[in-house]
Amino acid sequence: MSDSEVHISLQAFGYGSSRKKIGLILLQSFELQVPIRECHQETLLRRYLLQKMNFIPENSILNHLTLLPLAHFYTLIWSLCVYMYAGIGITAGSHRLWAHRAYKAKLPMRALLASMQSAAFQNDIYDWSRDHRVHHKYSETDADPHNAKRGFFFSHVGWLLVRKHPDVTAKGKLLDTNDLLNDPVVHFQRKYYALSVVVFCFAIPTLVPYIFWNENLWNAYFLAGVLRYCCGLNATWLVNSAAHMWGYRPYDKRINPAENICVSLGSMGEGFHNYHHTFPQDYATSEYGWRINLTTFFIDFMAFLGQAYDRKTIDRDTIRRRRDRTGTHT
Ligand SMILES: [Zn+2]
Ligand SMILES: [Zn+2]
């Protein structure tokens, strides 16, 4: 590799002149003979170097973040769109519609929500909704699948890495889930769940940038597929962990779920968790409408189109009386 080629590669990686010498040594020590001309090769080389240097583990979120400066701007916008698409599948779909029955939706909207829920790849609608009903009914006991009293890590992701506590299975069987099984959309999605995940979570997010603006497949797959998926998972998990630990408790100070604005930002409105555990039947999961609550905006927009209806809310007086009786008054 000539010096001029090295110079080109270092500029492409964003190294300043002060780091040029370090970059040269690295390139030589790995004996790379890759002509650095195209974005695809730059991507591979950058990942290779960072992994060899042990800066970041392979397949970590950090590893995928290194691709951000190399991606087409449209790919970044697309990744954000897929993040919201999949996220709303969880929040408006498996959470507020199917788990809580906080509103009703016509068949086209339910079919759309099922595809969005598959894009999030967080178990199918039936399993997700059943686990969530158990979470509300037996919150912070051994029967709660992600019991926050077992610590941040367990409630965040640990509960998915170990066997369920026997109480979770036992109490889960006592719940009536016939309404879920009787919904043909839930039944269909459960039957073809693996295929729907491949299509909506990975194939479409990867192929759209590749086909429409000539993004290379590595960037498209790792950014709109894997990185976006990892961020979506953590946004949902933070509702179970952070929003069960940190924040205000204006509605019921006797429970751990709290109002956490940061969680609401990432989860599109699911961080008003003290309100939600106090009034789980409210379709907005908050008394403040669209404020930091993209999901409520989406449901209202679908209602405007005639697709969502029977949205359940809590009247102001009931909320005020509950705040006076059990809230923190701060
Ligand atoms: Zn809930
Ligand atoms: Zn909760």
C-alpha cells in the first residue's frame, strides 16, 4: 500500500493530521493490502481495524455506531423511521390495544399493527400481551416476569436470559387470554411469526436503502436492521427497569412505577409509568395527551381516519381525587 493510498484512507476515516502517523502504523501492522476506494471497502476496513484494536467487541451496539458516519443520510432517516414503526407496533399494538384493550381497532389497523409488532421482534403479540397482563396483575412480586425488585439488570434484560420463576407460569395460566386467541390477526401473526420477523424486522429495513438509494448492504443491515433493533429493545426494557425505579410518583406513592421523562422520549410515550400502573385502562397512558407521547398522537390520527375507536380515558376529577388520596403532592 502506497503512502498516497494510506493518506486517502485516513482522510476517509476522519482522522486528523495529528493521528495520521498512528493510522499508518496500524495499517502496516495488520498488513492490509486493501485498495480504499469504495464506501463498502471503507466500511469493512474500519470495522476490521476497530475490532483488531480491541476498542469495541464485535456485534455490539458501539460497533454498529461506527458505521453512522459512513452511511447515506437517507439511511439514517430510514433507520429512525423503522425505529418508530417498530416501536409503535409495541406501544400502540401489543401494549395499549392487545394487552390492555384500552381502545378498539378495525381489521386494517390491527393488520398494520401486527406487521409493526413483528418489526420490533419482542415475542409475538400473544406472548407479549400475556406477559404484560401478568406484569400488571402481580407487579413486583415473583409472579411478575420482570420483577423490578430483583434489580435493574434482571428487570431490564436478565429476565429473558433465565428460566421464568414458577409463579410467573402458574399465575399466567390463571389469566383469561381468550380475547387474544379469538382475534384472527393475533392468531395469524403467531402462526407465521418467524417469517414475519425476517420480513419486517430485517429484510425490508435492509433492502429499502439498498434498492432506493444504493446504500451498501452492510450499512443497511447493521444500521436499519441490527442497531435499530437493539435500540428498540433497550427503549422497551427501560420501561420495565428505569421507569420502575427512578422518577416522580404523583398518582400513587405506594408503588414503584414512576413518571420518567427520559424513558418516555425513547419509548414514544410509555414512561408515564406511575400514571399507567394507577390507570392502566387509559389509552393515552398519561393525562397530558400528545406531550412526549407519539403513540397517543398515532392512535388519535388513526381514530381520525376511522380506524381506532372506543378510546378509554379517565376523567379529570377521578385523577385529581386519586392524586389527593395516594399521590406524593409534589
Ligand atoms: Zn401496561
Ligand atoms: Zn410496569
